[in-house]
Amino acid sequence: MNTPSAASPLGQTTSNFATDFWNDSCSVDELNYAIACGGVGATTNPSIVLGVLKKELPAWRDTISKIIADNPTWGEEPIAWKLIEEMGLKGARLLLPIFEKNQGRRGRLSMQTNPSNYRDATALVEQAVHFNSLAPNVQVKIPATAAGIPALEEATYRGVTINATVCFTLPQAIAVAEAVERGLQRRAKEGKDCGIYPACTIMVGRLDDWMKVLVQRDRIALTPGYADWAGVATMKKAYAIFQQRGYRARLLAAAYRSHLHWSQFIGGDVILTIPHEWQLVFNRSKVSVVERMSQPVDPEIVGELYELIPDFRRAYDEDGLDIAEFDAYGATARTLRGFCDHYHELLAIVRDFMIPNPDKG
């Protein structure tokens, strides 16, 4: 593991601006690197947990075996969730001093609810409340789906610090922010503490990915490189609206594909959840660490995206999607399918511990 310099670009980002960054993984080694650079949080999702487990399986063998031995009646799903919790809580313990120093605003570990429950608000809320009970600095990820929006409101009302995920568009981000406000207002009416720090993720790179799929699928003659700005443009527009309206949810940029997903957001009061591999790239880069959040995306780029790609208009316009349309939006559907696939792959790894494969000897 490389040792970062205190003067690294990521270190400068966090020390000179309101911009925070998280480690986009619960890997202990990677999180230690991020903290040394000024990182103040970490996150998990089914893909991340699966990736960590694949890289660090020997380190987790004893934990998995113990969970199985201690719970002889459990099936693979509860065992897998216990493992996910153990992985997340290791990261949460590393971040606890940051959490305590910052009175809860920083130092959180995001733990994601079961992706298979994206249509079940009740199940999402129940799991969110459970995760919230595990450690003081756990933040709970709930998808910005049609069922996820009321779940985000209810979980917020119950005092859960949420982080909306599976979110790519301005309509989703605003629906999340409004749901959080309703939950906080309900708490305030009952005299309950409203000092929680919700977040709303925009998966900027996955929106870019979807634009590129559409360009290929629909044979759109988009100027090369313009699709790389779709997520940046949507994030910046959302940020301006959040600031203007005073929404208490803090925007978070995820799904990194280039330095634009870091450099273009420097200076904003936002969170950047950066994979370890991109942290290494950014810390070796010559990109200047200056404020860019307030700099608009070239209107020519936005105009061409808006004119040629209907799904960019749906992502970029405040009224581009109804809540009922969230689940079927291309980037949402692709991500939900990927998360569910990775979740089932994780279950298969647990199954191999529970039922050894005799064909492998």
C-alpha cells in the first residue's frame, strides 16, 4: 500500500475546501490509505462487498466459518448479511474517531440495504432501522426507486441517517431531498432531534455510461467526449438547486470514470466517494486543486446532449421523470440488475462455505 503525502491532491481538496471525500470501499487497507489522505467516510454496496471479499477472502475465512458455526439454523442469506455487517462495522470502527471529533457530520460508514427489496418500502425501512442500531456512525443506503422514496422519508423520520443510492437524475435527487425534508419536519413536530446528516448520491459515472450505451444503441452522432460530461452537468445543476432551496441532504458523487468526477466538484459542499484505484491516480496527477463546482459545464456540451439524447433531458430536467418512472430509467435498471447479480454471487460464495462442492475435491 502506497503511503500518501500530506500535500497530495486529495489532501489539498479536503483541507482547503468544504469538499469531503470517502473511500468507496470497506477494505481496511484501502480505508486506512484514504484516512491518511484526509478521507472522512466509507461506503459499501453489493458490488463493493463482493469485490473486497474476492480480494481478501483468506482474511475473512475464519469470520465466515464462525458465523456459520454459531448459527446452525441460518440459511445463506442471514449468514451473508451478518458478514456484510461485520465488514461494514470494521470500517465504522476505523472512522469512529473522525465521527466523534466532528459531532457526527463526518466519519460515517454507509451500509446498503438489500437490493432485492427495491420495490418493498417496508422491508427497506426495517433493514435501515436495524443497520442504524449497529453503530452510531452507520449511514444507511436506500435506493431512490419508487418504493425507496417513501422509505427514505420514513427512515429519516425514525432517526436514521440515510444515503440515497441508485440515483442518477435531477428528478430523483429532488424527490430524495423532499422526502428527507418531510421526514425531518415530522420529527421536528414531535420535538425529536433533527441533528442528522443525510446524503443523496448521484452516480455520475453510471449516468455517463448510460449515455454511451444510448449513443451506440441508437446510432447517435454525439461529439466524442461529450458523454463524459452528462453526470457532471446533472450534479452541478442539482447542487445549485439544493443550495438555493436549502435542502438538508448533502449531495454525494459516486461511480468514478475520470478525474472530472473529482476535479469538477472541488469547492462544493459535497461528498466524493472515490474508489481506491482512482485515489492513487488523482494523488499522482498534475490536476490543479482549485474551485470548479461553480464553473458551469460548457453550454455547447449540455446543448448537444440535451438535443440528441432524450434520456439526458429526462435526467437533466427537474420534471424529466415522474417517481413512478424511476425504476425503469435505463441507468436505474442497469444498476439494480448489477447489484442483484452481485448479491447473488455473494450468496454463492457463502453457499460454498456451507455446502462444500464435492466435485472440487
